[in-house]
Amino acid sequence: MKGYRHFEVNQYCGRNEERCVKLFPVNNKDIRVRISWTGLRTLSVWTSGWLQLPNDESCTIEI
């Protein structure tokens, strides 16, 4: 998402069907991304934990 791979939760918001989280990339706290709770639970898109990258692969930023 926008070239970032690791996110932290900034805020939990909403209730019931409107439940969502606001995330920010760990290396750029100025960017916020809002994801629905249902979207966050989609395991094909999101996983918990850290992804180990090869040493030669870097993060590209597309804003």
C-alpha cells in the first residue's frame, strides 16, 4: 500500500458495521490509512507480524 509494508494502529473507530482502524506506516507517521474492520480481517491482504525482506530489496514510496 503506497509502497509501505509495515503499519501500526493509530486509532480504532466506529461501531458494528462501521468499525475501522486508522493505520500509519512505521517509517512515515505523517501518512494515515483508514481500513474497514472487514477489510483488515482479509488474510490475503493483511498479515500480522513482520515480513523479512532480502537485503537488496528496499521500500519504494509512491505518494
